[in-house]
Amino acid sequence: AHRDGRWTLAAAHAATHIATSPYNDRRMSRLLFLRASSLCRSASLPASHLSVRTTSAARTAAYFPAASRQPPPAADMRTPRSAALSLLACTRLAASLSTSSGASASSTSYRGMPPLSRVSDHLPLAKSAMSYFDSSPDPFHAVRTSADMLEAAGFSELSEVEPYEGKIVPGGKYYFTKNKSTLVAFAVGGKYERGNGFKIIGGHTDSPNLRIKPRSKRKAAGCIQLGVECYGGGLWNTWFDRDLGISGRVLVRRQDGNGVEQKLVKLDRAVVRIPNLAIHLQTAKEREAFAINKEDHLSPILATEVKKALTGGEGGEGGGNSGEEKKSEKNSSAPVKDGWTEYQEPILLRMVASELGIDIEDIADFELNLYDVQPASLGGAYSEFVHSARLDNLASCYLALRGLVDHTASDDGLDLLADDEDISMIALFDHEEVGSSSLTGAGSPIMSEAVRRISSALGAGDAGGSDDLYASALARSFVLSVDQAHAIHPNYASKHEKNHAPRMNDGMVIKRNANQRYATNGITGFVVREIARRAGLSPVQEFVVRNDCGCGSTIGPIISAATGMRAIDLGCPQLSMHSIRETMGVCDLSHGLALFRSFFRNFREVDSSIEQ
């Protein structure tokens, strides 16, 4: 582009991407630096720019546009002078980092690996995401954690059972929940007009897990166990020999006897365990196959009957011995009100009651699941990986939340929401892992009703045409169906189609399937690639399954078919999907957040450039 005199945003972003690659060695960085000098001369820039473009702000913006609050406006990159400045900042950064890493070759001499200083730019976001993962062991906790983030950012909660008319205004920020396991949040642009579109990022709050059965009592071989049911398609062999806690929602009877209230509980310690069978007790064939019977082999051990008898049925070590627990123990023999507690393991009830500070007979029902209590962690020689439970799909939920919150924040002299003509929305659904056909799933009317009610509330008092304007809003809307993608596995590389093998720390992945298991088509794929390009994130990776392999699906086709809104499927690449502990790249979190910010900011302009 430089040789032909065709300086464009694409050329500048491509140069930026190459210059800041974490895999540049010192020789490559030197060549890039020399190239930058040549570009400066051709653009009539003084040589002093070679040194002054190394401020901390330039480093941050040059290495990864997502690290700054907002990416640079497109116009800033469209002239030879400004493009040369942009490339110069990036190449100077690459050269300085390579030089500094060479000074301590003993710690960063591995060719082909990013220096520690490069990965560290992404760690603040990764650590924030890890805190979100640890706080969200189930959909109920995920929604509460998400709501807390939104409240802190100035979003107001709406009640689904009350009319929205008069409560929603341009410039406002709102959210509502369904069953406390699905959340929808949105911000109305300051320049919104009736019939304008919705920019939507969709994800899901659930992950495969083991859920405690309605009648949880189970005993075998002197052990007290819990009956559990498999939720979703988990890699159940990974649940063996893990420290498992218990979390979820509990329905608690009010003290006045009038109804129940909902409380969340989290027994965040190694309460139960599913032990493996010793190798000596297995045949060679059993060891090789590691076949498990999901009904017989997945029941976790809670306690032993001997210990229960010796302690009088107390909750055991870590179960607590507070005054509240003694109160629960004293009243545990009181007549039950509906017979429900008769079928529950008393130790489990006592532990839950103690954690919530209530009496056992006050527990009316619960929805509890097991989870791995090991916190999320950074891994790899350069801390370039995140290891955590539930990356599928809490990573997408967190990035969607951050993208919306950042878009609605007013700082750095920018107020993107005030200038926005559309509605920016995120929708985090429950039950994606089991098909989405539920009250709180993407197959429910939640999405279409949200669009209809919001559009109607913003048009209150206007005359007629509401149905037509609603249809217009749907036609102008766009959904990013964000779910984790399969990164290529170095030990099983043949499982990927050779030309569509996404890698971790290489950015977001667009997912396609000719049989419509994903919602992506040519138009929606172009829109996202263009949005990514404007954020300096090109190229975006692509994924299709092999012809001899089945393909999963997402909420994308479900929402698109139900509402008529355009949609695309994409996500961060990861390994070990549906394992109890999964792996993704720290850089992909930054890439995803930058893409979502760019989506909320640039979608309307990109969409208007497409022939309808």
C-alpha cells in the first residue's frame, strides 16, 4: 500500500498487527524499525518522532488498541503522515521490547515465545475475568455477579412484571432478570429514534455440571452420598478426584409464614468428592476404556455413616458449629410442613441451613449443583493461559458485560452513548447446554419480547405504526452469538479441518456451518471482520468442522429463526471444552473485549455501507 500510494485504514492496521506480533525476534523488530524510519522520511516527519513515540500511552495503544478506553477514530489513520506515525509507534515499541528482553536473555531467550512484558499487558483484564469466573459457580451466581457489575456502572433494574412505559428514556441504562438465571441489559442511545436497531451480544450462563437430585439421600458401603443428575454434555471423567463444593439457589420460608424468598448459597470448600477406582481393581480393558456408568459411578461421597453416628449427624469438619447451626440442630426434629425434607440428606440440609443462618425446616426447596472449588489460575511459561472452570461460557458473558459497560461509560472526553442512535444490549441466557427450550433459554420469547417492549416504551405517545416500526427495528438489528470456540489441540491436530484450525492467543474465531448449526453467513461474517478491522484486530480466525465430524450448535440460529434478526456465531478459542477445568489464552480476552467495544461503536456505520 505504501509503494502504490494507497494509504488506507486496512494497511495501517495490518502494519500494526505485524509490528506488534509477540513472536517478532530482535532481527525482525530491527527491520521494522528501519522500515518505520523510511516511512517517516517519505511522510516528511522529523527523526525526533523515533524517540518521542515511546510514552506509556503510546505503548498501550500501539500494542493493543483494546487496552485504551476507545480505539482511535478511523480518520486518524487515513493519511500517509498519520499512518506512518501509527506504524512508527508500534515498531518503536517492538524494537524497545526486543532490546530489553535481550538484556535478560536468561529469562526470555526462548525464540518464538512472547516476552513476559508483552503478556503482562493483558493480565489485568485476565485477573478481573478470573474473579468473575470464581464468583459464578452456577447460573444464579453468574446473574447476581453480573447484576452487581451493572449496578456499579449505573444501570437500573427493571421488573419484568411491570410496564416499561415512562421508565425508559434515551441515554438510560437498564437491566432485568428472568428466574434469576437469565439477564438482559441494555443502554438506549442518546440519539435513538423509533424503529432504530438493536446491537446485541448474546451468551449463556450455564455450563455442564452435576446437579443434586430432588431426592438427594443415597447410601452405599457405609458411605453417605448424594444423588446427582448430569446436566449437559460434560466430560464426566474429569470430575473424578476433584475437590467439589456445592452452590445454587435455596427457597426459604419467610418468618411470618407468608410465602418464600430466594437465597443463594455457596459451600466453597471440599464438601464432596467422586473418587476413582484403584487401578488394581480394574481389568486391563477397563483401564484402557475408562468407561463410567453415569448413574452408578458419579455419586459423590459426603460423609461416612460411622462419623455421622459419632457426631450425632453434625456437618463435619468445616461444616460450622455456630449458634445458628445449634439452633438448626435443635429444631431439625420439628414436624416438616410438606414432607420435602424427608427425602433430603440431613447433613446436606444442616450445612445449607448453617451457611444461610436459618433453620432446617425453613428450607422449602433448592436447586444445587456441584462445582470445582479450585480457583481460576494463570498458567504457561509466560502466564499466557487462563485455567478455569466454566470458561464455556462465562468468558463470553464477562466480555459482553465489560463491552457494554465500557461503551456506556463517559471518560477520556468521549460520551459514546450520547451520540449513539441505536440500543446496545447483552442477553445472557440459561439452559443453552441442554437445548435452550425453556422459560429462561434462548428459545423462549425473552429476546423478541424485550425488543418489542423496549421499542414500545420509547415510542409511547406517538401515533400508530408500532407493529411496522417493531419489524423495522428487527430488520436493523444484529446479534453476536458469542460462545467459546475449539482451539486446535497439539496432541489431536487431525481433529481439525486443516485450513480452519484456530489457535489460542490469536484472536476471536468466526464459526461457520453449511448446515446452519451456526448462524454465520457471508454478510454477517463481513460485518464482524470489518468491525474487527476498525479496531485493529484483523485478521479474525475462522472455524468449520471436518466433514466426518458432528457439529455443535449455539443460541445464534435459535434467536435468528425466532426473531428474524441477523446473527453471527463467534467466540474465543479454548481447549478442553466441557471439562471441569478448561484453558484459554489471556490475549484472546483482550481481543474479544476490543471487538465488542468496536461492535457497539461502529456497527451502524458498517451496516449502512452494505447494499440492502
